[in-house]
Amino acid sequence: MSIGQAQAELLDEFSIFDNWMDRYQYIIDMGRQLPEYPEQDRVAKYKIEGCQSNVWLRATEEAGRLRFRATSDAAIVSGLIAILMRIYDGREPDEILEGEPRFLAELGLDKHLSPTRSNGLHAMIERIYAIARETRGNRAVH
């Protein structure tokens, strides 16, 4: 499934909700399903600055694909992480860099999150894109 298809699937899931309270609850429920994040990775190197709550994001490369693991100490942010993992985890760097994060506007996240949560979401996305750029650049050097 491509990034575009993953975004379309996500939009379909959210279309069943009539109001933002239900959408927020669904986002929180998604966050509860995140895999356990290792305690030893809750260090400054993986912490994302610009988020209101604590967020750690770690990436590894497996067979040319980026695997992301992340966590937060806030329920709604954990749900936002779960959304990002659905879109970006397991992708090749080029696919990440070529994909537009259009789900932000199409879901209405850019309008319904507080400014600090929105800033944090954009900081997480920027970190994902920076990791993809760095990974692609490292390959070009080899």
C-alpha cells in the first residue's frame, strides 16, 4: 500500500465520525495500540523538541525501509503518533520524501488541534522527513 493509499484509508476510517469528540476518542484509542517503547530510548537523542508533551521518536533501517517507533506521555499525542506510524512506518526514504502529508488538512487536524499540539505534530513530521533525507543521503555516499 502506498502512502497515498494509506492516507485514503485513514480518511475513510475517520469519515464515519460525525463530530470531533468522536474523532478525538478514536485518535486516543489508536494511541493506546502503539507498541511498547523501550525505556532506554527515552533519551534526549530521540526526543522531539517543539512538542507540548514529551515525545520520543526512533528510526532504524531494515532492508532499505525506515522503521519508526515513537511514544508520548500524552494520550492525544500518542494517537497522533499512531496516525504517523500508519502513514510512514516501513517506507523507503524516497517514498516518504515524495509523499505529501495531505491527511493533515483533509482530516481537519490543522484546524482542530491546539496550536501547541499542531506545532508538535509538524515537528514530528519534520523529524520523519529529516530522517528520510539523511538516510537517502547516506546511501548516495556509499
